Amino acid sequence: MSENQSAEISNQKTSRLFALDALRGLIIVFMALDHANYFVAQKHSPGEYWGGAFPVYDDSLAFITRLLTHLSAPGFFFLMGAGMLLFAVSRRKQGWSEWAIIRHFWIRGAVLVALQFLIVNRAWELSPGGWDISIYVGVLFALGGTMILGSLFLKLRPAWLLGLSAVLFVGTELLVPNSSAWGPANLANPLDLLNPLLIRPGSMPALGLWSNYPILPWLELVTFGMAFGHWVASDSKQAFRRALQLGGIFLAAFVVIRFLDGFGNIRPRAGNTWIDFLNVVKYPPSMTFTLLTMGINLAVLWLFARAHDVWQQFLRPLAVFGQAPLFFYVLHLFLYAGLGYLLTPNGTSVPVMYPYWLLGLLILFPVTLWYDLFKRRQPANSILRFF
């Protein structure tokens, strides 16, 4: 292979990873906005659940703030799936066995679950107004669980992964009961314990448990991300063009399903305003939620893949955040909880919250950059690379 060919392959790989890292960084920034809204402004919505009270917004800025942050969770699961596939391709070239790759993801998934219960939940205990939950099933639990399950599908071809994603996309929606069934799970029924862990969010007061992120509804995004990872590994330019095409299809499907206001929404629209149209069920992710958020994420990914030279330099801070996502995640929760506790103990308005959000990003950027450079110097099998 000539030097020019090697340089071209290296540039394609760098561009490929930059687009994925930049998108991950963007949704990390939006995630930080969501948690600044929670800890600093204390204006966070109660949550868009399949049952119970549904959030109502009288203020457009408050709703737009929440809407932007909706991009984060589905983006994380999708990018994790793509990253898993690209990691597997890379390690196979280095001679890793399939079992070694699966074992890596099982360990990594277990670390995510442990972090949820041992570290991250300590941050949520700093919540304004107190925290009376003993066991919180949050996003790291679902990321870890879907990583462990997803590792079993790494050998599937893209067509099979897309088929599995479609089955999960429709099937998990079918498993969600009518909102009138909303209520605490019954510990006397062992199957009820599986619901908040695997199928639908909810509570189990006997255990002090609350679940926002059961595993199965989010697995569809991991398997879809793995299919996309196959495309990127095969032809990155074609993959990103396909991202734009799929993004457009997803957004068009969202408009149709949301307009019909039937299956795919989990709950009907509360009214006829533009806010009602875009205010969709997140817990668990309804079909409309997934189509809307992933349509936008895929379109943004295409834009980032087209960024070169000056634009890449402009987007570089996002890529820095995206290269150490777990480190940022754990740190930012405690930072914004501390800012809220020390500087806005009684909360504040949403507009006033925005400077605090930016302050947190400015504090976290050099620390995240340092950690990214630090972990790159660690051995390939170091647990520090998980972060």
C-alpha cells in the first residue's frame, strides 16, 4: 500500500470518527442543559411517562429547552451501538476472538450498571426538594444492559439487525398498556419486578424503586446503531448519505403518525398547539419520540460528516466532550448539583439558568480534554478507557 493510500484511509477514519464524536458531544451538551434545568433552575418537567400526569408547558422557552434535550438519550444508545460494531471490527483485525469481544462488552456493561447504583445515584440524592428513592434505574443501567444484550448480535448482518430493530420498535410499543393502568408494581407478582427493569418505567414502592430506563425499549436504538456501524465500516461516505435519507424518512413518518394520533404515540395529543404536537412520550420511548429525535440526530450527523477544515476546528470542542462521554456524564451531575445547591438553592428562571449551564461547560471542558488525553496513554485493555 502506498503512503498516499495509507494517508487517505487514515483521513477517512479520522473524518468518520469525528462526525460520530461531534454528534455525541452535541447531545452531551444538550444533556447538560437538561440537568442544569433540573438542579439549577428547578424547572424540569415531571417526565413524559406512558401514564400519570403529562407535562404541560405554558412557556415556549421551557418547552424548547426540554425538546432539545430529548435528542440526548436516543443519540447515546444509537452511537453506542455504532461504536460497539466499529470496536468489534477493529479488534477482529487485531486478532481478538469473538468471545474476547463479547466478554469486553459484558465487563463494560457491568461497569455501567455498577456506576448507576454506586456513584450516579448519589448525585440524584442531591436533588432539589430531596430524594426518597432507594433504587433508581437510570440511563446508565439501560446503556449497560443493552450493551450486554447487544454484544450477542455483533455477528448479525445489517439486514438482520434492521429487522430486529423493527421488531423491537413495534413490539415494545405493543407491550405498553393503556395509561389508565398507571400505578405502582406489585412485589407479590415476580413478573411485575421485570416490568420496570425490562419493559416499562414505573415504581415499586415496596423496594423503594423507580425506573425511567428499562432495557428492552432502548435496545432497538443499539441494534440500529450497530447496523449503521456496519455501513460506516464498509463505506463511510455512503453511510452518512444514508443517514440524511433515513433522517428525512423518520421525520416524515413522525409527522404522519403524530397527525393520525393513534398507534405509535402511546398517549394522544393533549391539545392542538405546536407544543402539543411535539410533546411526545419518552418513558418508554414512543415510536413518535424515536422517529422525531433520531430523524434530527441523523440529519445532524450528516452535517457533521460534511464538515472540513475550519468547520471541524469550530466543532472540535464538541468532539472533545464526545471522546470522554462517561467521564463527563458522572462529573457533570455532581457539578450542576453543586452549582444549584450553592448558588441557586431556591431555583431560578429558565433564561437565568442558561449562563449557569454555559459556566458548567466551561469548567468541564479542560477537565474532559485532560482526561481524554490521559486515557489515550493507557493500555488498550485498561478499564480507564471505558470512560
